[in-house]
Amino acid sequence: MKNWIGISLGDVTGVGPEVALKAIAAEAAADETKYLLIGDEHYVHQLNATLGLNLPLKKFTGANDAGKFFITNPRSELLPENLPVGSPLAAHAAVAALHDGGHRCLRGELDAIVTAPVNKESIIRAGHKFIGQTEFLSELAGTERTAMMLLGTDEHGRWLRVALATVHIAIKSVPERLTAEKITLAIELAAQSCRDLGLSRAKIAVCGLNPHAGEGGEFGDEEITTIAPTVQAMKKRGFDVVGPSSGDTVFHYALKGEFDAVVAMYHDQGLAPLKAVAFDSGINWTLGLPFIRTSPDHGTAYNIAGKGIANPGSMIAAIRLAKQLAKNRS
């Protein structure tokens, strides 16, 4: 392990830079990790002073730099002050930071990248073809075999881990886009995530698509035609997997420890229960990339940006997971 964690600062008109600075300040004494903030240094230095953190941030020149906290700007020009929320300039800077951090990981310069929130709508309005950070980094890495996992703990320290078979698509498109290949990939990557975490087993529950998993075909047949056959095929391959399970109960049993991860069929099926139990500490982990990428499980929170009140809990959790995974991988 090289002890370098990169943090792309996301949309600077949101809370990303704030939670990033608060998080690395909180983690400073934990170990010898060095942090490379990727984004606009003027915004960061100003925010560092405003928040009263006064972290000794240095301009990054190379991997052998002395110190713990560094910043690099992938753009040649600094952003102007007092940008409005969702500014195109902020969107361009967010994409540049993400691009820079991804390439540093591919070159082996960073142990992991933690990505602060971006605003998809403002990025698209600024002229970028953009679905999400997961898809952006997957394309950058030249792989389509990735999946999104959300994970976090409740107040009793019980983990919920949810991998998604489909992600950012309309609900009406899910049945036609949900394929055996997508479910297979999500199961494979969920099982691998358990091994990456060092868990003693990898017991996976797969959700049905319809309420009550379709009630034997009474309303919807996706469980019969697609999900159940896929689960059976994965069992034959040696995976410890069950399903299709009713989405209204399976997360309860997962939280009790009966399953190590759940594969959800669509975005909100998985994220609603996850955020119910770990709203302030949830983590987004991209499975299947050739490098480690985690992210806080929240958005830009424009409504509280600049007020100094953003909760860094999710960013701290994302950084800790990135460090854990890097240590296990090394």
C-alpha cells in the first residue's frame, strides 16, 4: 500500500469540499494515510480557513512529498469566487477532477479514489454526456462489468450491503432492461465484495422485482422467467445465493445477519432501506473496477452548501472503507 487516498472534490458549489475537509481532519490521527484533494485549490484554501480547520494543505508535486494533506488542480485556471449553485464552471471542474483521479488510480499512483458528490443535471447542462460517476469511471477504466453497492450500519452497528442489478433508469424500463446477465453480474460482484471485505462467508439474497416476488406469477412473471432461473444457475456454480425473495422482508433479515448482501433489482428498491438505516453513514462502492472507488451516499445538498453545517459522517465512512479495502488488497 502506498498510503495515498485521492478525493475528487465534486461540485464546489455543493457540500463536497466541506465534507472532504472535515473528514480528513477527523481521520488525520488514525494512521499514516496521505490525502490528495483533486480540485480547485482556491476554493479549498478559502474553505479550510472559513471552517477553522487550518489543515496544513500543500500543493502536490510528487508521491514523495512530506506531509499528509495535498491538493492538485487538474485545470490550469482557478474558478471565480461566489459561483451560483449548479454553475457550468463548477460542473466542468467536477468532471475534470473525476477524470484526473480515475487516471491516477489507473496509473497506480493512488490506492483508492473517494468521490465527492456531483450534480448530474448541471453536468449534462454544461455539455457533458454523463449518467453518473459510476458509469463515468467504468468507461474510463474500459469495463462494463461493474455494479453499484451501497452499504452502511445502523445505530447498533449492523451492516446492510446492497448491490444493484439496474441503476439509473426509469421504473417503467426496469422489466425490459432487467436481464439474467445483469443479475448474474450483480451476484458475482456482491460475492466478491464479501471476500474483499474479509467476511467469513458470502451469503447473497436476491430480491424479486414485483411485490411478494410476484406471488407465483399472479402479478408479474419476471421472477419465474428471469430471476429464479438465474439464482438456480448461480447455485449450480457454487454461489451461496437464495431468491427471489420478497423485497418487503428481505432487508429485515439481512440486517439481522442472515445474509451478507442483497441484490436489488432497481435503484430505489435497494436504496430506500439502506438510507432508512444508514442515512448519515451510507457508502457508495463501485464493484468491478480495476481500482477502489467509494463515495458518500448523498448529493450536493445545495440547500446547506456554504453554511458550514454539512455532516461529514458518510464521507468519513467512505474514506475508512477505501482504506480498509486498500489494506486488504495489499
